[in-house]
Amino acid sequence: MQNNIILRILSAALLAPTTLIIIYLGNWYIVFFVSFAGILALSEWDYICNLRANKSNPVLYYLRLVFIIPLFVFFLHVGNYSISILIFFVGQLISIFIFYNNAKNLFFSCLSFFYLMPPIISLILISDIYPKGTEYILLIFLMVWCTDTGAMIFGKIFGGIKFVPSISPAKTWSGVLGGIILPVFLGVLCAIIFQVEIFFFLIFSIIISILAQFGDLTESFIKRYHGVKNSGQIIPGHGGLLDRIDSLIFVFPALLIFLYFGNWKIFL
């Protein structure tokens, strides 16, 4: 147990600043980062849903795994949205060819793109379109990490009634509350520093925290449905990449929607 905690701390100490630096550098650094992360996430999704063992065509399977997301991200970044959309549908078509003989595998193969593409699209567009895109993304990472940290700390200290034991046995109502309090504190701090209306950041922080925790529960539901504990073992002490980014799945699309329909100039 103690060794696992040390591994978690060391992994976080290495990965967190590396991620923040890449996001800060922006542009093609984000493109390569998202492409690589997308391949790993898709691979882990296939592991969770047992798609690797049930592929009927290995060539098409690895074509879908290795090339679809990087090509999609590349053309999205250079502004050729039509080609990106085409690549998305090619990915779905390949899924049909691979898993046509099993409705369940076909469903989860197609669902993988609908699950992973929205945050990928949002991350790239926010970085490319908005003048302070990297600042928004960095803030979201910090808020989501505060959500995860607050939930863990409050859950361990206060424990109490389970939140949704059938999906996430360890998650408690106190953890959910802690996952809201810490990002709200960060939001209020940001409002003071950047001289923005506190009420705005208060609501924004609560929404981000709720969506982050919903993302965590969604991945937990998918893993529990398939009888899998972790999405992988690539991050020592943490499990798989999906286990670390599940909280971001719904957060980035929400941020893009807010920036598109809201007055982004008042944001930072």
C-alpha cells in the first residue's frame, strides 16, 4: 500500500509538470501530445471492451488504432475540417469491417470515437482558435486535478455514505463534496487574481467539477460493465491513461461550448 502511494506521487510529480509544459508550448506540441494520448486511450478502450482479442482483421484493426486519431487531429489543426470529418467516418467504416460479426463489439468500437473525439476536437480548437486558449486549457487541468485531489482527500478523511456503490464502490458523498470545494476555492482565487466577477468563476468551477466527476463515473461504469478494474498499467501507481483523463472527457467539450456561446473576453 505504501509503495503504491509512493509510486502515485512520483508518477504525478513527473507527468503533471510535463503535461503543463506541453500545453503551455501549444501549437504542434499539443497536436503530437493529443495524437499520442489518443492512440493510447483508444488502445486502452479496446482493452476494456475486449476488442483486441475479438478483431477479425488485424491489419484493419491496427490501421484504425494507429492512424485514425493522428490523421484526424492533424487535419483538424491545419483547418481542413472536411477531411477530419471524412477520417472520422472512415474510422467508423473500418470498425464495421472489423466487428461486423458481433453486434456488441461493433457497438463499443463505434462508441470509442464518439467517446474520445469530442474532448480531442475541443482541446485542439480551443488551443488553435482562442487567443488565450492555452491559459484556458491549463486552468481546466488545474481545476480537474483539484477535483480529483479534493475528492480523494475528503473521501479518505470523512468517508461516510457511498455515492453510487454499484458503479464506484469507493466514492462517497463526502468525496463528491470535496471534489467541488477545492476547485471552487481555485476558481475564487483566479477571480481575485484576474479581477473577474467571483460569481462567474464560482458557477464555472462547480460545473467543471460536476462534469469531471461525471466523466470519472462514466469510465467506471464502462469498466464495471466489462469486469475490468484498470484501463491499463502504463502509469505506475495510477493504472492506465484513461484512468487519469476520464475526468477530462466531458469537461473540454463544455469549455468549448462556453467559449463559443459565451463572452470569452471576460474569461481571464
